[in-house]
Amino acid sequence: MRRALNALISLYPKTWRNRYKNEFCALLDDVSPTWRTLFDVFGGALKMQMKIWSPWKIVVAFAVAGVVLAIAFSLLIPNPYVSMAIVKIGDAGRGQLAGTLARVVSRANLTRLINEEDLYKNERAHMPIEDVIEQMKKDIMVTPVESMTGELGVIGISFASADAAGAQRITQRLTSQFLDVSAGTMLDPASLPIHPRRPKRPVIIAAGLVAGGLAGALFVFFNGLKVWKIAAGLGIAGAIAGAAVAFVLPERFISGAVITYPGPDLAAAGDHVRQIVATVNSDANLRAIVQRFNLYPNESGRERRLVEHLHIEIVRNGSAIVIRFDDRNRYVAQKVVADVVGRLLEESINDHVRSGSQVNFTLELLDPPTLPQNAYFPKRPMVVGTGLFVGLVGAIMLGVWRHFKKSLPVVAA
Amino acid sequence: MTRNNDPALLVLASLAEGDKHGYAMMEDIERFSSIRLGPGTLYGAITRLEQNGWIAPVPSEDRRQPYTLTALGRKSLENELETLDNVLKTALKRLKHA
């Protein structure tokens, strides 16, 4: 500790050291050094340097500090290994690519993979499985690839993981599932990644440089630490106000489900799916849902309110239907989605019976209605962050206003 | 206005009693104000006060450098204490009448 204290003396300006070093060392010999003493001497050195530095030197010092922090931050970001496989989709499977993808990244399939491969162990310890699945979806990438021979329907399937062998294993499993459904061929099997994917370090460092430089410029502009104290105070006040608002706002939970059409005749199925959804979306049906679950009891236009929160979306040309509903009560959200899913499946069977078609257009439940664990609204960290940002901006504006108010010429009476 | 926990004011108040070196000032200030100044803070104040001509070093054989209050420093301290005294008296008077 004493050695560190003596080393910190060299941070003081040379002119100051020439005058005070001996007596300052004598004082340091007398005191019992603690961490507080260390920070105090460091702070003293910094203040002395600031006094003699030119504005440009201060800006450069802040920019260097920003770069150092950015490098430290970039080192903390995990560097995942990415394994990739290239597959060619068969002619039959090309039209159903989206449906195949939906099947591979379905909740049921990903849950099975997570459990069998024991993935995301840390995340599963403190996150609901729904959030872990969302994380896994982000780690899976399916992208169209331009092949060397200009072939169509070539896609790359990749998975990012902290473990290289694990990334390769999961990519192999996802690829084989993809090939099973789409009847495609493997062009390039899943690679074993040798080097981890580095974060975009130059971008992070450049951001640190710019942020540090700006902070330095503001420091010079406001001439000292006072405005930073105001900024910190207003920022914290903004964050507290944001937190208060976030906790007062009522929570909303969103439940979702996915239904797919597994059959081969997608073009014909599209019209049937649209018809089924229109029937389920009818006024009479919406009124029945509102009454069954006693939704929005004290509000006028209850069906209109339901339409605002219930979304039945036909995606990928009718190969899938995504149902989403949000409500203050997570159980009600799940029940409404389950009800709509039941009606859609029932209607698909009725539609098939009514049409007397030889082709079976019966829909299949891919992802059952979820019971949401976390509220999707309000996004508390974002509200608190916004409060903090508004507070900081307010402090800077206050500083600018005071600076220019001081500079205004005084008009003689 | 100077705050009563301003290191410069505390150093001036300590030297009003007599010449002292850094460590003696730290001990004295802690005794009369319960504030323990760090070495960096103390020498920041000493540097500022010496530049203003409010304190001056006293010749010494020891590594520990004693300082003394100059006439200008004494005048400044008197002004500061007068202001603080006015604040104290007014606040006490108002508290009694409240």
C-alpha cells in the first residue's frame, strides 16, 4: 500500500513535485495508509493535473480514458464460437422453407435440444425457459448463401456457443432436422470452429473514444466538476422518477401460439387458412370471447378493445398462423390464446368437412399457448434508463443555459 | 460562500492556533471538526492557500514542513468567520422565534 502511495506521487505535475514532494512524502510516512488514502492521493493528483492542463489535453485525457474503458468492456463481452453448415434445399422443400424453419425453431424442438444437450445451464438457473428459448433463437442463424456455382435454395445454418464442440454438435442436429423435413442435401457439414467470433472491437473502441472526447469537451466547457455533480444528481433523480413511473404503470403479459399447415399443397391451403382466420375473427366470435372471459368489463367498445390486443397473423403465405394476445392477467392471456387456437383448429376440421375436398387442410398446433412469466410492458430497465438519460441531458442543458446567462452583456439601467 | 467543511477554511482555522506541519494539521482538524482530511485533499488546500498568499512555509530542518498564517490569510479567515457567524446568529434567532 505504501509503495502504491509513493508511486501515485509521480502522477502529480512536475512543478508541484519539485515544490512539495519532500514534505508530502513525510506526511504519507506519518499516516496509516488505507484504500481511502490511496483514492484521496489519486484524486489530488488528478485535480492538480487538471489545473495545469490545457483544454485540449483534458479532452485527450478523457478520450484516452474512454478508449481504456471501451477496451475493458470489449474484453468482458463473451466471444462465442460459431459453427456453420451449408445445405441445399430440395425442389419440393423450397416452397415450404419458412414452414420448415418454423418447425426447426419451434418451442417444442428447442426445448428438447436444450434439455438433451444441457444447454444454457447458467441461464436456466435464473431465467424462465421461454426467455432461454428466445436466447437460443438469437444464437441460431439461418441465412441464404450465394453458392459458388450460383445454385438456388442454398442456405447456411449456424449456431453460436461459448463451447466450440457444442456449437458444432448443435449445428449438426439443427441441420439434420432441417434436411429431414426439407429433403435437401448437405453441401458443407457443420464445421468445428477454431477461433471464437471476436466482438466488433474497433467499433467499441471508436465509440469509447468519441464518448470520452465528448465528456472531456463538456468538462472543459463547464469548467470543473460542479456540473458533473448536478448531472449525477439530476440523472439519479431522473432514474428514480423513471423507476417510480415504471412501477406505477400496470403490467401487461403477452401469450402466443403457432399453428402450421403441414400438408404439401401450400398454394391451395393459403386460401383455406385465410377463410378459417376470417371466421374466427368474426364479430360474433370476438363478442363470444369477450363474454366468456369477461374482458374489459367496465369499458365501452369491448370487442374493439379485444381487436386492439388480439393479433391473429397469417405468415409465410399461409404455412403458419401466429396468435398473440396481451392482458394485465397472464392466465387470462394464455386462456384467450388457447381459446382462439381451439377455434382455429376446430374451424379447420369443419372447413375440410364442409368443402368435401380430398386434400386434407387440417391445421396442426406447433407451439402451444405460452404462460408468460415476465411482463412485456413496462420495460422497466428501459424506463429507468430513459429517466437517467433525460436527467443527464437536463443537467447539460441547465449548464449551457447558466453558461450563456453569465456571458450575456449587462444593460445599464 | 465558503462551506464549513471546506478544506481551505479548516486549514486556516487550524493554523490560527499556531504554526503546524501537514500531519499536525490533519490531527488538529479531526479534533475540532471530526473531519479527517486525506493527504491529497490537505495538500490541494495547502497549495491553493500558499498560491493565494494566505499561508507561508516556515523554515525548518525537518522533512515535515510547518506552515504559518499570513496577515492576508488572517484577514480572509476573519471575513469568512464573520460571514459564518452572521449566518449562525440569524439561523439561531429564527429558530428561537419559530
